[in-house]
Amino acid sequence: MQSKPIRVAIAGLGFGAEFIPIYQRYPGANLYAICQRNPEKLKQVGDAFGVPHRYTDFDELLQDPAIDVVHINTPIPDHGIQSIKALKAGKHVACTVPMATTVDECRQIVELVKATGLTYMMMETVVYSREFLFMKELYEKGQLGRIQFLKASHQQDMDGWPDYWPGLPPMYYATHCVGPVLALTKSQAEYVSCFGSGTIRPGLQEHYHSSFAVESTHIKFRDSDLCAHVYRSLFDTARQYRESFEVYGSEKSVEWPLIEGDPLVLHTAKRPEPEIPEAVHAPDYAHLLPEGIRGFTTGGVYDADEHRHLSFIQGAGHGGSHPHMVHELLSAISNRRRPFPDATASANITCVGILAHESALKGGERIYLPAFTLAG
Ligand SMILES: NC(=O)c1ccc[n+]([C@@H]2O[C@H](COP(=O)([O-])OP(=O)(O)OC[C@H]3O[C@@H](n4cnc5c(N)ncnc54)[C@H](O)[C@@H]3O)[C@@H](O)[C@H]2O)c1
């Protein structure tokens, strides 16, 4: 651990506010500043959590030499440019998903991280959820056998969400399904082929000149016999919110439930048919965390409308992922190692989505990931 506390600033206080109490309780860190444009909301959140430094302007925040890390939770179109600015200002960067909305912004971030030696982590919740950690444990212990296929989906009805959402091509926000399929075996995507399906209503299509209701992508893994299938919908498709991730192995497979909250299904090969499936709940992985933040795996949810902290709601907080992401980020900075996903891995995951949409517009044409997204 570094002797001096790591001073963290959070920009964007909707989803971003959920991380304030985690940083405040993290040993060796200091939640130093918050930033959002509306001064009244800034004051409300700052007073509720006793945050000492507050900014309404992101560029001004970056001028503060005391800040070591900026955790960006602003609207999607700002992620790329704000990450670039923060790295240029000499800050370590954590950014909510996706990394950026263009391949060129992803490239600039990867190059800046290489040039500066600063840390960058995309804060992908799914790869730190208890369900993912459970499947990872099975994989690492060899219980799945040989991995044969991976599959993930993210479906959500985004009607009524802020102005950058309407009509967003589904694959532009694909990290919650691309992240886990690549992360389990620490693989990289080599190329993608995506088909668009269905049509969203005309008023939605004009925002991004995109009409597909569903985008369905196959990802070929680099230097591997594996491929994965991911699909997404955001508008005009009836489906309960679901971020699913499934893995098929030669010995065991894990499937996601059809209805949120139901248990996972663990299949074991070579048993009598009725005994193959088994309902299982993923255990909690709080023991992997420093003691002060273990309680946040089962909740620690902040209610942005009420400006209060709703503590310890069972199952909340994206599969208990929030404290795990904070721990990964801060321990990587302290120990001068790369976090997962680092800039290169984040670019590979994010560019799968951006290029998949391009593939869909070209009728499913195969598109290769650029070299800067491939490690080693
Ligand atoms: N599971 C996940 O990983 C997950 C879950 C929820 C949200 N998110 C991501 O978090 C981000 C924010 O989502 P949200 O629902 O809180 O959005 P929101 O629109 O409710 O909040 C955005 C916040 O950013 C602030 N902001 C906007 N522009 C800014 C700027 N230029 N400088 C400083 N602050 C600025 C706003 O004041 C507000 O506090 C989105 O990119 C979303 O994709 C990720």
C-alpha cells in the first residue's frame, strides 16, 4: 500500500453517487471531490456524504493537483473525451461503461495510457458480479472442463431514459454482454459479425440513423477455438431487464435464469437426464475484499432521487460488483499493476460493440478488431 491515501474524485452523481460511501470506507483511499453540473444537486449529495471538495465543471476539477484518480460516471457520449482529458491532466482514470463511442477515442486512451504509465480501468460491473465470480471460480478450478461456447445477452426497455439513449444502436452499449464472454478465459476478440433484426419506431431511428430493434453478434476469439454469441435490445422489444451470461463446458455448464432473481442452472454431464440440471445460487465473494467495504456486496445502494444511502439491500448493486471494482482499481494503482479490464482490454471489449453495429449496417460483414485493442 502507498503511504499517502489515494485521493479520488467522482464525476457524475447519478449512478456515480453509489460509489461515494465505498471509496470513503476503502482503507488507504480518500473520497476527496465530487463533480456534477447542477450546483443544487452537487450541494445535496456533497452535504449528505460530507465530501470536502466540489466542482460543477469537469475541466476545473482536472486542474486540482491533489486529485490522483478520476472516476467518470457521466453520460455515454462524454466518456471518451473526458477520459482523454483526465489522462492528459495526469490523473488515473476509472470510467463507467462503455469506454467511448468511437474506435478513435478508444485508440487515444490506449496510447495515452502507454505514454504516461497511468492506470485506466473500465468499470464493467458484470465481470465483478457474484454470478460471474462463481463461474470464474468453477472455471479456474477446472470444474467446467473444456470451455466449448459462451453466450450473453443484455435486454432492457430504455423508453423514458435521458436524451442520449433514444434510438441508441443496441451494440453501442454492449459491454455488459461482451465483457463477461471475453473475461472468463481472459480472451480477446479477433473479429465480429453482427446481424440487425426488427425495426424500432420511426421517431427513435433518426437519432443515430439506426433502425434495428435487436442486434445479434458472433465474436471469434483470437488464438482460440472459441466463439461467443451476444445479443441486445433497447427499444420496442418486450423483455424484462436481463443481463445474462452463460458458459458451456465439457463437464459442467451454467445457464442464466429466464426471470431475474431465479437461481442459475448448473448442468453436469453424464448424469441421468433428470439429474443433469441443478438450481444454484451464486455465493457472495465479500471475503475477497478489505473488511471495511465487505458490506457493499449485498447492497450499499444510493438513492439519487432521495439523496440518501439505502444500505445493504440484498442482491442490489449489480450483483454486488461495486466494491469489487473499487478494490480492483485501487489495489492496481497501489501495487502498480494493470487492473482488469485495463485500457487495451477495455478497448477490445468496447470496440466489439462499435464494430458489431458497423457489421450489422453492412449485412453481417466480418470486421476485425484493430491491432491497438490486442495485447501482446
Ligand atoms: N451497470 C453499469 O455499469 C451502469 C449502471 C448505471 C449507469 N451506468 C453508466 O453511468 C453513466 C451515468 O448514468 P446515470 O444513469 O447516472 O446518468 P444520469 O444522466 O442520471 O447522470 C449523469 C450525471 O453526470 C453529470 N454530468 C453530465 N455531464 C457532465 C459533465 N460534463 N461534467 C460533469 N458532470 C456531468 C450529471 O450532472 C449527472 O450527475 C452512464 O454512462 C451509464 O451508462 C452504468
